Amino acid sequence: MTEALAAGAGGGQRPRLDGTKAADVCVIGGGLTGLWAAYRFLRLNPGADVVVLEARHVGYGASGRNDGWLCTTMSANQERLARFAGREAVVDFQRLMIASPRRILEIAAAEGIEADGMVSGHLTVARTPAALGRLREERDHLVDWGYDPARLSLLDADQTSERIAVAGAEGALFEPDTAKVNPAALVLGLARVVERLGASIHEGSRAVAVRPGEVKVAGGGRVTAPHVLVCAEADSGRIGGVPARRIVPVNSSIIMTAPLGPDLWRAIGWDGHECFSDAANVFTYAQRTPDGRIAIGGRGKPYRFGSRTSGLGAVDGATVRALAGRLREYFPGLPARLVEHAWCGSIGVTRDWCGFVHYGRTTGLGWAGGYAGHGVTSAFVAAHTLVDRLSGLDTPYAAAPWFGYRPPNWEPEPLRWLGIRGMYKLFAFADAREEAARQEHTSRLARFGAKLAGLS
């Protein structure tokens, strides 16, 4: 698992697109959204001609570099989406998201994709009174929007320590339906499946412009197709014909430890292998890997001026030290030298943190994105929404209320850079105050930062 998870998906063995090629569907992006869209279309239309264009190699972006969570959380502000589509539609959408991790694992097993998948649940641990208060509010919020209250457990400090020995834990919220996978293994396996079903994947083939019926590729290549689906997420703004300020790339970094010995694991616990996060305003997220390591991620340097993406995924030393320091705060018994791998990727975020799916029946152009860090599950659901709408189907995916939703554009630079960096600095300062003063309530700075960011 470790090599694939740490290095991204890798590849580069598939041919680039040269010349002109005709297809039934052209998919831009060899990550999870694009590959699930190709998979869904081919399962509905066996023998169809599907072309997938990937600028680098399959899984090069966030699909091959994330922490492998199959979240049940929707990529949206429920209240804002309900004003667009109605409360009932949003509740149904949330329940669809809750069911989707298991559905992904079922398909992976049926298609022979070995991705270390398991339903593990999600444990969010509070280490301050203010964070514990946020968890109580979060549970009420989730129940209000479609979660079964019997499946959301608020744990006290002792119950939390029985699951995972996080230093200073005040309590936790446990949600049982989150799953985890090796994301690189999932994206590579899915690519092989869609090729087996008849799709052509062209790596090193960067789409530079789209218009109805046509995609232009760097170097002079061209694809003609009645349906063109842009599934490039954080890289969408680099493609001509796609609104450049609808999605911005936000950086997320991950470090991975060396394998921990039996004594350390006995001290830490974590026998249930739950996906683990903290309830801080600037949160971290982690999983226990099948080979006995911890992979932990956080924002690090969250945004690069001009919406530049993370490139090859190098992580600066300050971010590595910060994540390693946070991990030792959780588990003080960890050794001083524990980091063996580090990498980063870019997630796509809209101005109001709501994901969306579009498809124009007259133009044949489709687009999905804005998953804001919940992409492993959201990519699956968005791809199904996109293809089912394209196909005129009446399914729960087609009814998902993010179809047709239009988030506002981000501000131009330098306002965008100042706003995003300022938001994270406010959150970090708020966390420091909450921890130092043991505040009972969320800092007003954090609440202001949430409003500034469009989170509330």
C-alpha cells in the first residue's frame, strides 16, 4: 500500500493523443471523476467509444494523492443548497452520500480492484471544550439534514480513549459509515477497468480548449464528440472555455510515518482503524494504514498566488514539521524521527464551498467539481449525476440537487490570495486561543473567518 499511497498513482505508459479522434464521449481528466464517468457511461452503453484525456498520468492530481477517506459528508452547505433545490432534495442527497462509500467498495470488489477498502467509520476528537461544543452542534446539524441519530454517537473522554488514546481528548463524535481505501490503488484499478470495458485513455494529453463537440489538445491533437465532460477539478481553470474563477486549487499536504511497532500500537489503541480527525478550526485528518503506519494530512501552505497547483507534490519542510508536531501532540510516545514520506495535492474549492454538476443538453458540455476535500466519494456521485443527466435517466444520482447549481466566482487576485490566506491565519489564531484559554465556546475570530470564507 505504502508506495502507491505515498507516490501518487504514477504511470505514464499510455500513449498521448496525436491527430484527430472521434468518440461518443470525451472525458477530460484521468482522476476519479473522469474515470467513474467513463465507467458509468460504458456500463450503460456497452461498446461505446469513450476517450479519456489526461494531462500527465492517471491519478496525477488529488485522486492519487489524498488520504483515502470515503466520506459521507456532502460537498455543500446544506442551507444554501436547500434554498436552490428545496430541503427534501438535500436530505435525499445526504442519504445518497451516506450510502455511497459502501457502493464504491462493492463495485471495486466486483471489478477486481484491490484497494485495501474497509468500512471503518469516522472518529472526530475534540481536545478543547470549545471543540467539544462544536461536535455537539455538528451532531444536531447532521441529524437535521438526514443522518440517523442512532448512528451518530457522542463519546465522553473515557469512551474516546477506549477507541484511540489521543492526549487531552475531551470527547468525540463517531459516525460509522465512512470507509477508507488506498486512493492510488483505486484510481489505477479503475483505469484498468474502464480500458477493459473499451475506453481509450491518453496520457500526456493536456486539453487546452473546449467547445461544443470538440476538445483541442496541446501539441495539435483534437477529439470530436457530441458529449464533452470536464472532470479536471482543481485544474479546471487552466482549460480554455472553462470559467477560470469558478474553482480555485487549495493545497492539502500529507505525511506518512514509518511502520509503528506493536508496543506503540498498544499504547495508541486505534484497533477499529477509524478515519480520525480533530475538531479544531484548522483540522487534521488521518488514517491507520494496513501496514501499520499513520498517514496524517492538513492544509500546510493552503493557497498559491494565481491559483497555481501543487505540481509534483513536494512538501516544504515547515509543513512536514508542523504535521509531525501535531501528530506527536496527539500521541506523545511517538519517536522523534518518524516521517518517511510526504506529498501534497490540490483540492478544488468554490467560493461558497458547494460542489456542482452541469450538463448542457444543447451544447453537450458537462462539468463537475468543487468537492472541497471530500472528493473520493463526491467524485463517484458527481460522475453518476453527470452521466445519468446526460443519458436522460431518472435516478437518485440524476436528482441530486447540485445539478445546475452555480456557485459565485472567486475574487480576482490579489484579493483571492489575501482572503484565503487570511482565513486560515484567523482559524489558526483562534485554535491557539481556544487551546491556551480552554475556552468553552468557539472563538469569534473563527466565526468571522468562516463568514469571510463563505463557509457559513
